[in-house]
Amino acid sequence: MTDSATTADPGGNAQPYSVSELAFALKRTLENAYGFVRLRGELSKVTHHSNGHVYLTLKDDRSAIDGVVWKGSVRNLSVRPEHGLEVIVTGKITTYPQGSRYQIVIETMEVAGVGALLAQLERLKQKLHAEGLFDSARKRPLPDMPAVVGVITSPTGAVIRDILHRIRDRWPCRVIVWPVVVQGDAAAVQVANAIRGFNALSPGGPVPRPDVLIVARGGGSVEDLWAFNDEALARTVAEGTIPLISAVGHETDTTLIDFVSDRRAPTPTGAAEIATPVLAELKALVSDLGARMHRCGGRVVEDRRARIEHADRALKRVPDLVRLAEQRFDIVSGRLGAGLAKNAAVHERDLVRVASRLSPLLLQRPQAVQKDRLDRLSVRLEPSVRRGLERLSERLQSLSKLYASVDPDRPLQRGFARVTRSDGSIVHAGAALASGEGVSIKFGDQVTRQAVIDGAATEAPPPGAPSVVAAARPARARPKADAPEQGDLF
């Protein structure tokens, strides 16, 4: 009996674990042994959950490990987790007991050398950002109701079908598809040519010019979407005149043209929703506005009708109002004649009382006083005026004599002559004249003769010497003795 029991229970006294006990024991063992781990790998399957956590996978060329970044640690990361990014993370290894999987809880994350492609993309972003291609001020507004939508994408695949289906449901309009390849070396060139081709269309031409453009492609890895990180393509998008929506990849995928385009859509279907309004909503809005207009118009009409009815009720009392006014008019008009007569009698009595005190003497007396005053003023004024006139006359005579005494031509009447130079200046001294100098001589008869100075200046004769002019002048004849003496004028 004992031997058979021992053979049936090889574990002896060892207690069996429950599944949960074993799972949590392994969890504690891993966390204690690998409480701090530094890993390097490439990110894939990055999922940003709505609760704020980030779930991802770290892989290399042979292995992979799941990872999680809790919500509290996401904001402290120095880099945003993206698919295809090579990073170095630190954290601890733990397990997920419900699935018997181990994973790393990431606390820090940094770019591991960025990689050739990502480093090149980052430098290009900084360059274009410095040139202002990412500025929101240069982004063009999208049209509210586009008539033509241009789509640049692959003609095959689900992307174009989703866009056309979405536009057809929301806003039936004309859609022009420019087929291009969306992956590989030729993709960037074809997409850039399509953008330039749409912008080169002239309005009113055989091919309608789109009101808005959509560049669309499905999701993929960084290498699959690398064509949309081309610098030439980004500059072509910035130079275009038609508003452009970038819908490359899924919501977590980011390419260079997302920053340069006028709007970025999370998915191609989202781009169709951004580019077009909902026709049904517009119809409902128009219908609602029409109904509101009719209701407002109806309320205005009802208000006017009520006011008219109220006025009509008041107008029915107009005859009563007129009769009352007519009665008051009759009463006042009956009193008017007696009132006017009484007023005239009162004014007549006042006039008679004042007229008894009025007489012509009241007007003649002030006139006589003023006339007497005027006569007295005339008697005193006449001698004063006469004396003033005599003084002014004497002053005028003295001014006339003074004027005659200073007349420059008066000495010429007594035999003198005035000598002037050619410049009009008067000669005051003969010594001031040079031999050969021309002068003008003005005589008393106002005749001016020209002369030339000849010879040298001679000195004046001494006092008492006979004057040449006096000697040359003939002696005045004495009156004869028998001639009567001339009388004195004074």
C-alpha cells in the first residue's frame, strides 16, 4: 500500500501553483531581474490609444518584443513614437499575465542615430521651415462649394474608390483624376507634374480647372511613403495656386507635403469630407432658413393685422371725437364776438385817456429847444471856422514860399546854370572835372547843352580882384539928369 502511494505521488509534499500564482511569480521574477533595461530597435505597429497610452513593438532583424508607454510617461518622451523609427529606450521587463506575454514598459525614448533617411528628412524640414514654406499665413483657404475636384492618386486601389464614393454621397460634383504612381522613385516626379498640370489649366477651357486638389495615398512604412518627402515635390505644392489637401497615409503617418499643403487630412476619405460640404445638410439648412423666413414674415403680417384691427377699433370713435370738438368750437365761436367787442372798448377807453394829454405843444416844445440850441452852436461855430481857415491859408502861403525857395530851377532864372556829369550827378566844384570830360549845362530857359571840359583848372582870383565876368559885362547906363526918377513899387 505504501509503495503504491509513493509511486503515484512523485512530488511528495510540494504544493501545486495556480495559474495566476505562477504568472505573477514570473512577473515579479522578471521585474526584479530586469528592473532596468536599455534596448535598441526599430519601432513598428505603433498605436496611440484614445486613453493616452502608446502600444508598440521593438524589433531587429531576428526578434521582436512588445512595448507600452503609459500615459504619464508619453509627455516626457523626447521623440514621438512613429513607425519605422530606430530608437533607444529604457524601462523594465514585465509580463502580461492574462496572455502569458512579456513586454517592456518604456520610460524614456531617444532616437538611435536617427537613420540616414530620417536624418535627411529632419534636415529638409528645418530648411523648408526656415524658408517659410510651413507658415500658416501663406496657406490658401478651401472653397466652400467646389464645382470641380481634382484628385491625384493611383487609378487602381481602394483610395480612389473611397474618395469617389464619399464625394458622391456628400456633394455630387465633377471629379477629375490624374493617375500617378504613389510609390517608388517615379512617384514624386509624377505627382509634381500632376500638380503643375492642374495649375496650368485655364478657367473656361476644354478641361475645367479644379477648385481644390487632393493628393491621396494609402498607409505604409516610411520607405513606402518616402516619395512624398521629396524636396522638389514640396516646393511644387507651395508654388501652386489651387488649394491642396494632403491625404497621404493614415492619421499616424506624416510626410513633408503635409506641412506644405493648405490642409492635411488624416485619411483619403477624410480629405473628401474636408473638400466638399454635405448637400443634404445644405438643403436642410436652406429649408430651415426658408421656414424661418416664412414664420418671421407670418409674424410680421399678424403683427400688422393686429395693429390695423386695433386702429380700426379706435377709428370707429372718430365721429364722437369730431362731434365733441364741433361742440367746443360752437361754444368758443359764440363767445368770440362779445370778447372782441369788449377788447376793442377797453383799448378805446385807454386811447381816449391818453389822447386827452396829447397836444401839438408836446411836439413843438422839443423842436423849439433843439432849434435854439442849434442857433447858439452856429453863432459860436462860425468865428472858429473862420479863424481856422485863416490859419490854414497862412500856413499854405508859407509852404508855397518855402517851396519856391528850394526850387532847384529858380537860380537858373537869375542867370545861373547847372552843370551835371554824364551819370546825372551835379558838379559842385570845377576842380573835380577832368580835362576832356563831357558835361551837360542846363540854363534858365530849360535848354540843356553839352560841353567838353578843356584845359587845366585855374585858381580863383584873389579877393578884390576884378571878376572877368564882371569886366565883360557892360556897364549899366546911368539915368539922364533930365529923366524923371522911377518910382518905388513898395
